[in-house]
Amino acid sequence: MIDPHAPAPPGAPPSWGVQGQARLPVRPGIGRFLVLAGVFVCAACGLVYELELVALASYLIGDSVTQASVVLSVMVFAMGIGSLAAKRLRPRAAAGFGAVEAALALIGGCSAMALYAVFAWTGGWGGLWADGCRYLLVAFSLAIGLLIGAEVPLLMELIQRIRRQDPGGAVADLFAADYVGALVGGLAFPFLLLPMFGQLTGALLTGMVNAVAGGALVLGLFRRDLTRRARWTLLVVNVTVLGLLASAAALVDDFERAARHAVYGADVRVALRTGVQEVVLTGGTHGRPLHLFLDGRLRFSGRDEKRYHEALVHPAMNGPHARVLILGGGDGLAAREVLRHPGVRSVDVVELDSQVVRLARSDPALSALNRHAYDDPRVHVVTADAFRWLRSAPSTYDVVISDLPDPGITASTKLYSQEFYGLARRVLAPDGRLVVHAGPVSARPRAFWTVDATMRAAGLRTTPYRVSGRNSGFAAGPDRARGGEPGAPGDWGFVLAGRTAVPLRLPSDGPRPRTLTQAGLTADARAVRRTRVGRDLPPSELVHPRYAD
């Protein structure tokens, strides 16, 4: 029988597999601190890569819940595989860790730029992007996860070579530094990297920090564990990685401009990242139609926006309309249509992104298109989340207009929930009307009829309708299909509702619409009823959203 407490024979490795004490240029206590500091930095960088992939995939593909699930699940799986694979590198832990960190810095740092490049230059919303970029996202998640997973076994080997320690204690120290680093990386991403540097530059800078930390730890602390050739190889590799990342960071502005032109065309006039979203304005000069994009999705096109906004606003204005509430609609176009009606005394616009309102006020083309609606003293703007604002709304309204993004976009799901419509019903006057933009009927009928079912579940009587003629040629909804592609939206769907049944009529004493007629509106309402999906669709709720097709 072997005594587990007996001393190891001469020349045998320690019982936990460490090959021997490292020859360090510093005292063991300082060396141990430096290894834990390296763990801290590398963990922070690893989490930034994860969050960067989730954020960029949500922006480019849509449906943030799905993208987060794909990225994180694939990455965690790959981390397990990476930990197993790193066992082969333990005899050369220092060289292995240096190689892993150099590869992680390069792949993680360039991942965001590579994804955005494929999005911009492979057909954008269709073609390769429909499948190929999802595969690329999985490939990056897998590669980064494998490399992150390989870090801990190698670091465990290195820290044990500094000072022999009970394995449980060493694991606790490593994981403590790892988790604290992940916390710092998780907070730095939304509060420092994104607002100061943006997604692409933030990822590149993280890669540079990763390369410096990994290279410095190995070449500075464990250089005596490497042969002369290995030291020079690792130094050249790290300098090359840093050079590539630094060059990409220096050229990132030119890259973003070229990518925007590839996506939106050559006439991009305004491109800015607000605290809420990316806002892009194209056209509006030399006879070209004006387009507004929010996070890459078309919010309106000057080619057909009148048809959308007249259909959204005018049927709801049939009846008392002294006080009007617009939820969303920061571009001022819904307010433009409301102000055309006589008898309007006040219009409250609740918009989350103040920069969109600023553009609607100051951009010459956009302010001309909305007829300087924000200069009208009857219009009052509140910068707030519509859901939160409705919970403490100060008064009731004759008309509530919900001019919000499509329900299939994850960030908008709560604004199409039963709870949201319950709040909207509470601010309606007894004979007031609520109208909701419910997404395209032809492309996403189940989502459209789920909006109708959700409004009915909130105690509202609904009248669904649509208008056709959507022909912008750009992506608008969560599916990112271009006009003319299979599944691309060809209409806009709306739901008109009230505490009691609301007839679908244009006001007899209102302005004459430029694109709508009563006969056309009635015919479209009959046509939309033929698209009904099911009779008892469940409502969408905050804790149970149901808009994924």
C-alpha cells in the first residue's frame, strides 16, 4: 500500500503535477502577485470579447436574447474543451500561455471588425449574411472560448511553480482574481469602452491590453523557462499582433466610413452613436430621398413615409383630439400629421433618444420634412422611456399614437406587452383612441395578430388595418430583409383601439390625406382580416414575450 503522506522520492515531481520551482527574477511573493494580476487583466479582456460579440451580433442580426444565448453557450462549451486541450501544454506552461494570449488578443481584438466587414460587404441583410455570418459568429465564439478555457490550467501550473501550494488554495486564488477581473471587464465595456471608443476600437484596444499583459507576464517573469529561440519567437509574435491591432485601430475611422457607404450607400450625411443607438441619415439633398436608420434598421424613407404616417395618424384623429400623446416618433413626422388637424391644443412627444429629436430640429432636410413640427409651441418633448413615463403620466389624452420600432426587435418587446397597453389604456380619455404600429402584416402575420391579441387582453376593443405600397429598398424590421427579397415587408400594419369599439374612418372635418382614401382604407381593413393567424393567440407579456416567429 502506498502512503499518500509519504515524501516523494528524489527527482519525482510534486503530487499535483508541477514540474519544479521556477527561477524568477523577483521574490516569490511578488511573482505570485504578478501572476494573479495577469489573471485579473486577462479575465477582464475575455469578458469584453464576449460582451462585444453579443452587442455586435444583436445590432447586426437582431434579437439580442438569441444572440446572447448563442454566444455565451458556445463560449462556455468551448472553454471546457479548451481546458482539456491545455493539459498537453502543461509541460511548457510558460510558452503555451504566451501563445494562447497572443492568439486570443488577435482573434478577440479583430472579431468585431471582421463581423462588421462581412455584414457590410456580403449583401448586408440578405445573401451570405443570412447564414454565413451566423456561422462566423459561432466560429469566433468557439475560438475565443477555447483560448479562454486554456488559460486557467496553464496559469495554475505557473502559479504553482512560483510557490508550492495546496491545489485548492491555488484554485481559489486564481478564481478570485478571474472573477474580479470579469467584473471590471463587464463594467468597463458599457461604461468606458463603448461610450469612449465604440465597438470596433474598444475591441482592438482590449486586444492590445491582452497582448501586453500576456507577453509581459511570460517574457518578464518566466523568461528563464523559455529557450532563447522561444523567447525571440514569442517576442516577435507579440510585436506583430500589437502592430496589427494598432494599425487596425488607426484605420478604424476610414473602415467605418467605407462600411457605412457599403451598407447605406454613398450619401451618408450624419452618422453618430448616441447613448441609445446608432443614428444614420442619408440623402435629403440634390433630389435624393431622405432616410433615417436607427441601429441599422430603416426608421423611415422619404419615398414612402407619408403613406405610413398618414395611415398611423389620421384614422386615430377621427373624434375629439385636443390632447395628443405620441410615444416614440422623435423624427417629428407623426407630430407633423397631428398638427395638420384643427382643434389640436397640445402634443406631448415621449422619445427615448434626445439626439433624434435634436436632429429633427436642426437637420435642414429632416426639419423641412417634418415641417418644423418642434417649433410649434403646442409640441412638448419629454426624453424618457415610454413604459416608465406611462406609469406616472400626469394626465389623460384624447389620442395616443404608438410610433415605435417593430415588435420583433427585442428592445421593443416590452412596448408591445399587455402591461404596456394596460398603462396606455389608463391614460386614454373615455372616448379616446390608441393606435399602434404593429409591424408588417404580409411578412410577419403572427407577430401582427399577437399585437392585436395583446391589446384585447389589456381590455381594449381593436380594429386592425394595414396600408400597402412599402417600397424603400432598405431593411426595416427585425428580419433585415431588403425590399424585393423574399419575405421583405410590403406593407405596414396598424391596430386602432379604444375602451369601446372605434370605427375605422378618416375625419370628415380634417385635412385631406395625400395618400389615403376612405375606400382604400376600408378595403385594406377587409384584406387584413383574411390574414388572421389563429383565433386565440396568447398575449405577449413582460415575463413571456411572444413575438419571435
